[in-house]
Amino acid sequence: MLAGQAREIARRWVAEHAVGAPGFAGAYFAGSITALAGAAEFPATSDIDVWVVHDEGSPSGEHGKLPYGGVTLDVAYVPLERLGSAEAILADYHVAGAFRSPNVIADPSGWLTALQAAVSKDFARWTWVLRRCEHARDHALRNARSLPRFDDFNDQAIAWLFANGIMTHVLLVAGLRNPTVRRRYAAVRELLEDYGQLAFHEVLLGSLGCREVGRERAERHLAALEDAFDAAKGVAAGAPLPFAANISDAARAIAVDGSRELIEAGLHREAVFWIAVTQARCQKLLHGAAPEAAARFEPAFRDLLADLGITSPGDLQRGAGQVEALLPDVWLVAAAIMATNPEIVE
């Protein structure tokens, strides 16, 4: 399927399921689909991020990973106030990329299109790129410092994993690249190679603990994830957790097949991040709803963490401290990228 065809399917979903709903204020594309030309092949291991803007109360429509028309949509709802001004969007690294180019799906009043044009005009200005890099850096730091708030080991592991993973976003934002989710380590490798900083990729992998993980071990951890995923997806639908929609039939091609795709491309170390995140989420779901199943799959999860140098909560805390210590070096690399990025203007 071509990216243009995938976009049309998403537009149809918005027209059928979002337009006209109470509080509907607009919708737009986000994520990797925004960077694909209409004639480009749309990967079977990707979803389409659709953000629906609402202006009253809590939306009641479908959200999360949704199979529709032969693609998987990832529908999220964003309150109108989060998009209150071009300046607010330009400083938000999570949101700004979707407004870099025309990606509006539906805009009853025209305000969303005008907002997109305003953001696009200043997206590559140095001041705003710097602000977004600071936003990503602060987000990584918050994750690193959040571990003491959690009593649950799985929550601590997830926080540590994202503290590491968000460091790649600091660099991707500096390079005006999409701060992608599952493929972040592959994307940052490409960026660092383009800017002559490939050696720093090994530093990032070392912080995550997967620098020495070979393909055979990555394949073993992926096989274990498949089993845990299939067990967890049965309890995910009723779980009151924000990531539950990512453990579902609709999400399997992305989490499992997408990780396999990276391994087969020789990016087995880069695949480890999302394998580990998804395993931790599966454990979190199973511990809450099916403790016997959790006990069955926990040894494989602990085996994966051991390969990353994590065997105890103390190791997670030390790892979080290492992230905090590494952030100044990440910032120096980000500054070097910003200084030589030809797209960034004063």
C-alpha cells in the first residue's frame, strides 16, 4: 500500500467516526506518516497516528490502536488548549513535528490550518529548535529521576528504559528528524552517521546496556516477547493503563513484526529498546490481571534485563544516575548537530 492510500483510509475513518462528534474541533496526522511522500510504500509494520482535537470534556470516541481499512490507526485525542498558540506548539517536541508541513485531515473552522502555517514558518528557527531540544532533555531527566516514585519493579524498568530512549529524541529533534517511538535507535544511528558522530551511537547503546547484545540473543528475547505478548493481550482490553492499547492484535505487527524487521536488517541492538519496553508492559498487565501467567513469563523478562546489566532495583537506580550523568554529553552532540544543520535558520 502507498502512503497516499493509507492517508485516504485514515481520512475516511475521521469522516465516519470523529467529524460531528460532540466537541470535535479538528484532526491531523502525526508521526512517521507525515514524512512519507504519497507515492512511497507504507510499511506494514507501521501505524498511522491520527490526533483528534476536542474542545469540551473528555472524548468518548475510539482511541488507541484500531484496525481499519487494511491499516492500523493510532488514534489519540488532544485538548484544544494544548494547541492554544503557535508558540506553545513550537516549544513542544511531541507536537511540533506534526505541524511542520500540511497534515490537517479535518478543520471545520479553518483555525487548525492557519495554526499549521504559522508553526511551519518558524519550525526551523534556531530559537525554537533549541527550546524543543531542551524539552526533550528535561523529559529524559524527569524519567531518570522518577524511579523512587514507583514501588513496582516493572514501572521502574519502564521509567529507566524511557530515560535512555528519550536521549535519542534530543538528538533527533536537533537534526529536525521525527522523534519516532519504536525505531528511535535506528533513526538516531542514521542521524549520527550523517553528522559524523557515529561513535556516539555506541555510547547511547552502552547506556541502555545493549551494546554487546548479539543477534542470536535479540532473536531469543523477541521469541520470548511473542509468547508474553499473546498472553497479555487477552487482559489488556480491560486494563486501565495508558499503554494497554499497544498490547493487542492490532499492535502486534508493530511491536513484534516491527522488531523482527529491525533484527533482520542487522539492527538487532537497536531493536532491543522496544522489545524491552513491550516486555515490561506485558509484565505490568499480567501482574495486575493474571499473576500466574506473569510468573510464567517473568524469567524471560529478567533474562532480558540481565543482558542489559539490570538484575535489581538498585541497578535500575544506578542506570538512571548514569543517564543523568550522560545528558551533558548528549547536549554537546545535539549542539554540534544544530550548529551544522543547514536547515536551521536564525
